[in-house]
Amino acid sequence: MRRIAVLGASGFIGNRTVEVFQRGGDVDVCPVVQRPSRAALPRRFDLPVQIANALDTNSLTAAFRGCDNVIMAIAGDPKTIVRSMEPVYRAAMRSNVRRLIYLSSASVYGQSPATGVDETTPLSKRQPLAYNSAKVVAEQQLGRLRQIGRVEVVILRPGIVFGPRSQWTGGVADEILKGTAYLTEGGWGVCNSIYVDNLVYAIKLALVAPNVDGKAFLLGDAEAVTWRDLYLPICEALGYDLDGLPTPKMADAVDERPSLAQRVRAMNSYQSLRWIVPRPARAAVKAAIREMRRPPSTENAASYSVTLERALLHTSSYRPPYARAERELGYCPPITFEEGCRRSVEWLGFAGYPVDGRSRHA
């Protein structure tokens, strides 16, 4: 049985990858997290969890020992994204790993990609956002390491990954409830969505596909959707009118976005509690969370700040194709966008969000 290390197993994508692979039963999954406090989520599958720092080759080598493949699904600030490439690759080589799957991002082309871009389009480090530039540099560094190393590399470039525990599900719900949600120019721009299970499916394909070493693959859902389509089911579940959200202009955007690390920490707070708090206490925890998320009154509505990142996303006009993934990986998204939204809303209820529909807000 193949043994697969999932680096970043406590994160949104890494945790779901561990869950799906473990339930499949055809591979031996090895979750790898940065510190013991991050082990609660993957440990619920009764798996031995490895502790390793993504910047420390020695601890990574020990974590990867005996693994055939490594899935690199770590999040971090731009500096960490770039600095982790060499330690991870060298550890994989020391551990005789055959193939490394790196989860990059379609944002290597920017939040609003130019019409016509695909995997053959040259990447540029001149990006308006530091995160995008870091992903470009990370991919380039990984390519150079592959030239001198023996571990195969496959790069996946998903778009907006949504689903249970995602910032594009729970995070959006939080913003709606706090009164800080908005859709730039009405949210009619292209949303390059991919439901998390579709991404995990692509990862499984990339682990075994022949003749894909050194290649990158764009990924997305089958349907072409807008940002309104992504927000609508969340608004409806919470009892809010989508058309009641502010629709600022692109010109209102300011570059005051929170860092990726800040967003990850914000989303991790409740998720960690859900798996370590004893079951009898969860009702009280959920009640407290619901109280904190009580919609603000119109007299004291929270203000919102139109970030450059969101404005570019909300006004994007092009959907990068995943034709290469279809041809070379055999990728065909198994979960529809509608079903992904349904599952996401179902999780909101499970996580304690007020989705019972008893109150309606304009």
C-alpha cells in the first residue's frame, strides 16, 4: 500500500485530503503538522501524526520517511511560502519520495487574469499582491530544485477553493453576519471556483498520472459561475438578501487586506475547538458562537473596507481553462457547484451558524 505524507494536514485543504484518503482505504495516510497543538483535526482519524517544521529539513526528513509521495498543502505568509520550497524538496529527496504534489494557486496569474492565459503563459513575479508573487517564486524555485534532484514534481493551480472550513464559506458567512460583506461592482465577475473535494480528486489523479513530471495544471469546477452565485446560498441560509449587500465601485478599493496568516488564524479558532471540546460542552460553545455572530443593528452596522484583492476577484472577466488537466490527468469534476454549495451550507449549520432561517434580514 502506498504511503502518502500530507504536509499541512491541519489546514482546510490538507485536512480534507487526509479525511478523503483515509476513508478511501487504498493508501496509508501520514498527516504532518507544524506543532502538536495543530494535531487535533487529523488525529480524529486515529492516525499517527508527524510533527515537522516546513523550514527544517531534518524534521521533514523524519516525517517523510517511508512515504512514496508528499502532498504539500501548507499555508503561510509570502516569505514562508518561498522559504519552505528547498527544505521540503530536499527532505523528500533524502526520504526517497517518488513524487511531490505542490498545491500552488491560479493566482500566479493574478486575481483578475488576462484573457487567454493558460499553463503555457509565462509567469511574472510582478504581481500587485505579495502572495501572488510568492507563489510564482515558489513554483520557479521548485522547478530549479527538480532540475538537480530526483523527486518528481507536479504543480496544481486551483482557483477559489470553497467548502466546509473554507474562508470562502465560513469566512464569507462571518462577514455577512458582521455587516462587513460586500460585492464589488455587484459581484458579477467570474468566480474561478473549485469545490474542495474536486481538488482532492485532482490530487489523487496527479499522484499516479504518467508523464506529468514538471508540469502545472489549472483546476476548477465544471460550471462557470459568478461571485453572486457563490455568495447567494450563504446569504439565503443565513436569512439575508444578497441584493442588500453593498456594491462598491472598483475605484473604492484600497490595499488594506489582512495577511493570509491572519485569515488562517481567524478561521482556525473555532475549528480547533470543535474537535477538542467534549461533546456535551459543544452546545454551549455553539450558543456562544451564535451570540457573537448575532447580526449588528442597522444603527451600529459595521463598516467595510474594499480591499484590492477582493475588488480584483469580484470584477474578474476571464475563467482560466483546465483542459490540460482533462487531457493529461483525466480530471472531470465529480461534484457539481450546486452540490458543493449545499454541502457547504450544511456544514455551516453543523458548525453553529444560524442557518435555521427563522429570521430574515434585508
